[in-house]
Amino acid sequence: MVPRMRIGWRTQCCEEFGGTIAAPRLVFLITDLLETGIGVQHIFAARLNSIDLDARTGSEFTKPERGGYEVVRVPFTAEAVRALR
């Protein structure tokens, strides 16, 4: 994985849920033809090592007009993952 992607993922996880991650892996690469060129989305999976919602630093948490950011915890079982929609 490109080092800047690894740093970006770790930064995003810290900002969004005060978390630390390990072993991020690219699981999907999606490309779309857009009017302005080719759009690319990188989809990663990673192990969540820790979470501290009080440590979130993303600017969206200080803007109530953007709505709420509730964390929903789901057991990591096949049945629970299938039930997500």
C-alpha cells in the first residue's frame, strides 16, 4: 500500500472515532467514468485496535448543522453483518 494512503487512513480513523487501526488492506478498487475523467474509490478493511469517542477531532463534530454522528456497534458475526443495511 502507498505510504500516504496508510497515513491518511490512520489520520481519518483518529479524527472520526478516536481510533487506532492495524493492518489496513485494500479490498476493492472501484473506477467510474465521469464527465471530468475517471473517478477512483479505494475501499479498505482494517483491524480496529481501539476507539475513544471523546478523542474525535474531525471538524464535523463542531458543526451541529451537519447532523449527528452516532457510532453503532455491531457484533462481528456473519449473521450480524448480513443484517446491516
